[in-house]
Amino acid sequence: MKTQDLKWKGGVTRTVIGDGNTIREHVTIHSATGDGEATTVGSHNHLLAYCHLAHNVTLGSHIIMSNVAPWPGT
């Protein structure tokens, strides 16, 4: 599937999701944008409703992610 990133030049990208994750309604997880790259989600996370994981992100394990939460340090 073609990515939404306008810089995408084609190629094979991946989305890797670990074990034991809870992914609630309306969560979006975007695949990577470069050939051979991956968007990665660890294991045992809780991604609550309406969360968004952007292109090429690496999310660790044992994380609770909530919608409209500020990024640390902002």
C-alpha cells in the first residue's frame, strides 16, 4: 500500500507489531517511508482510542499511550 508521506519513492516497507498489544478503536499505525525501513511496535502496550503512530516510529514495550497527551518535554 502506498504511504501518505509525499516523499515516498516506492519500495518495500514494513510494520512490525510485537506480542500482547491492545490496540483500541481508531488507532492509526503508519508504515515506514523508505525502502527496507520499518515502523516498529514492541510488546505488551496499550494503545488507547485515537492514538497515532507516525511513519518510521519505534515504540518500546510496556507503554500506555493515550490520545491528546503532550509529548514529554513540550
